[in-house]
Amino acid sequence: MSEGKIQLVGLSFEELEQWTLGQKQPRFRAKQLYGWLMKGAAFSEMTNLPAAFREVLEREALANPVRIERCVKSKLDGTEKFLYALEDGNLIEGVLMRYHHGNTLCLSTQVGCKMGCAFCASTLNGCVRNLTSGEMLGQVLCANRHLSETAPGEKVGNIVLMGSGEPLDNYENTLKFLRLALDERGLNQSARGISLSTCGLVPRIYQLAEEGIPLTLSLSLHAPNDGIRARLMPITRSYSMDQVLEACRYYVEKTGRRVIFEYALVRDINSDLRHADELAHKLRNLQCHVNVIPLNDVPERNLRAPDTHTVQAFLNRLALRHISATRRREMGDDIQGACGQLRRHAMEEMGKPTSGEE
């Protein structure tokens, strides 16, 4: 049983050092242990550690609280979708996407999500719990280990917090994960190689702007006005578009990074040229880029994707209005690529409840 065991990958190097000293080990053991943990190694593989210490580790700690339960690979583009198993039996997802500039991992920050966005399968059953910083980092370590075994020499180059969950609703754990990922003694990830997606928790956007981490903020906008956005995103009832956009302007001012606006085109709801005009008016004079995303059909909510002509016309209209925009490349269309789908189907297969009341 792993109940009560400490998640070592969720500790900073300084915290790991103190824990190691508390186990009556010399200080240099912490550096050895940390190096192994960042490789995604099991305790049994840490052969330069004394056998007695490895026994303590097996008894008291977890090397990684996450494991890959299932991996599905796209025949179209090599995208791999991971179904991760957590120590308490919960399941989460991750997606490894291969681009010419390197590998990008999309990771989750919560088990499920409570934000209720109409187009997202992750939120259909609510939020079970927050992920720990160790469970977030563990997803990256699993992906790196997988790459070392299937594509030697490759590793995760970019990280996007766009899987299940709202990162800013799990703020402290997300922030600790970011600092762990940036540590030059560990993953040594560049802040500019990290993107965080939020539905728009305004106070947390202001807070994040003050943290001194110049990551890319991706704002799930998906509408040109509050009326349409409220239909798609319940968070609009708490924070208006004007409030969200003002927070984004502050983020740009504090970090010097442009904001990416995610805009999923939904047939007959937000995809007309008049919507493009209204969106362009809202975003004028804001340092930003619009990621136009043809919706993955969500039959549970009767939401459908627009046709190719509509998508291109929307993009052309934004360009005409001097708004930087591109169509996001669809990845893993043949492997249930949309967030939350694989987890939901796996839980149904296993006979697990798909309600947030687990």
C-alpha cells in the first residue's frame, strides 16, 4: 500500500535534501537520489544508493506517484495519448505531440474539472480532486521515460497545462510544479517553453503575473461577447469578458509576453463573420494571438464543428482586422484526441463510476 508515502518528486531539491538527512543519510545522497528521480527511475534501479537506504525508500516513499496505464498512438501524426494511473486509483490523461521543433506534452492539473465548459469532456463528470505538484511533474517524468525507451535521445521540450482541470483553480500545486520544472538541477525547463491554459479566473491571473515566471498565458475565450461565452463557459457568470481581457492586458504588461486566446469554432454559435468582427474589436491594441480551433464534436452537448470554408473565412476576417490568428493543427484525431475522452471511455470499460462523486 502507498497510503501515507511521501511523493519525492513533489519536493524541491532543498526539501529532498532535508528529508534525506532526516533518514540519517549523508548530504550527497540527496543529489544522487534527485538525479535518479528526474530520470523517472524506480528505487530498485538506483544502484549507487545503499541497499538499506533503498529499502527505506520503498517503505516510506514513492519514486513517482504516476504511471502510464495505457498508451494509444496516432497512425496519422505519431501523437501519443497516455492514460495515467494515480496511486489512489484515479485516472488522468496526457498527450505527447511531435512537432518539427520538438516534443510537447499536454498535462493535467486536476482529476476531472468543475468549470463546466460546454465543449470539454473533462468536465462532464465534475472534479474529483486536485493533483499534487508531484503528480504533475510525474506526468513529465513518465513521458520522458517513455521517450527514452521508444525514441532514444528525445525528451519533452515544451509543456502545456491544457489537459483536464483548471490550473489556476489548483493554484498552489500548479505554482510549485512550475518551480520544480524550472529548476536547473532537475528538468531545467525554460519558462518560455511552458503554456498555461485558463478559462479566466481573474484574481489568479493577476496573481500569476506577479510570480516572475514569464510563461505563455493561454486564455480560453471561445466567444466575442458575454452572451455567447456564458452559453459555452459558466465562468462568465463570475468574470465578464471585459474583466478577463483587462487581466490579460495586465499580464502582458508585467511579463512582456503576448497572450494566446483559444477560440473553438462551434457551428451556428460563434463562427460567423460578425463574430470575427466583434472579437477583433475586443482584442484591438492587445498584444495577442488567436488560436482558432475547429471544435471536436461533443455529441453529449449537441455541439458540432463548422466546415472548412467557415473556418478559413473566420481566419481571413481576423487577418483583415489586423488580428494575428492561425488555425491550430489538429493532433491525434484518430485516438480520441479531445481532452477527457480517453479517461471517460476507460472508466466505462472498467466499470468505474463516471460521476464526480467517486
